[in-house]
Amino acid sequence: MSKIFIIGLPRTGTTSISVALLELGLAVAHTAFTKRTFEVADAISDSPCFSDYQQLDGLFPKAKFIYLTRDMDKWLPSITMLLEKMAAHLEPKTGRFNPILKRSFHDTFSVELPLNYHELSDCYERHQQMVYSYFEGRDNLLTIDISEQGSLLKMKQFLEMEEEGSIDFPKLNVGRNVANWKDYKHPNKISSNLAGVDHRKYFDFYYAANK
């Protein structure tokens, strides 16, 4: 199977789609920060996929991409809540989050994270326009809203999977809950920091793509 990258922004359903892919038998990483994680996982969501999809397309030319949309009225309060929780840890010099995660967020939401709805709406629309422009005329991008009936079935068809079973995604990571992925136990989960021959070396897309 080709690599699958979920390139919707945070709080558009990346946890729900990751869990659904696990249940369909795929090895899934929710965020990926090492070369080995990208090598082992069948599907990867969230950071840095939503910011580095063009580099990933170059590194994995047969990959399929899934862009997640969400109603703006629901996404804005949800992403605001997330960024308020994450802001201190996303500071470039003092934040404790992984450097790739910090870069991914700052590339998308700017260095001084906007927390008002107008700025966040602009970020969402700019990201969406860039995705659609990049994949225009191609057949390796699927756009879905996981809250819509039949969205899981659309994904299965796009990935050429068996269409039996549920046709809708599980509803996870809702409200102020942002840690469901860590709590979800499954043998197909892949660590974001998986060690390999390069140990825990960061996967530098720009370097690898031009090596």
C-alpha cells in the first residue's frame, strides 16, 4: 500500500481518522519526528504532514493525501483552545515540544501564534487554498469532513479498501480533550520518535528531498 498522509489542520479530526486507519489494519503514527517513523508507518497524521505535504509528495511520489475540513464555527473555538494550551511549549527557544512540531505549527500559524478568530480563519483559508492549488488536477488527494455521513466509506474507496463495516468515523478527541491518541491502545500504533539505524535523528524533508 502507498503511504497515506493526513494533511488536515489540527482539530479537524486527525485523531478520529488515525484510529479508524488503525482499526482497518494499518500501522499509524499521529505526528512523526524521525526518519524511522516515516519508514515504518503506513499512515501519518498531524504534524508535520499538514505543513510539509509538498516535501512528502516529493519523498513518497506514490503517496495518497487526505485533507480534512471542518465547519469553521466548530473549528475556531477548538483550535483556539488547543493553541492556548500549547502556546508556551511552542516557543522556539524555550518550548519543550519537539523542534519539528514547533516548526510545523509556526510555519502554519506564524511565529506569534494568533489567537483571535479572524487571524485563525485566515490561517485555515490560506492553508486550504495552498493545498487545493498544489494538488489541482491530480487524483491523489481526497477531501472529507469526518462529521459527514458516509465519509469513512469515501476514504475506504479512495484507499481501495474493503467497504464493509462502518461508514462513519469514531468521534474522539472532542471538547477540551486533546490527549485521546496517547490513551488509545492498539498494536498498530507507531511511535512518533521511533528509533532506527539513524537512532532518533530528525527527518529533514528539505535535506532528504535534495540529497
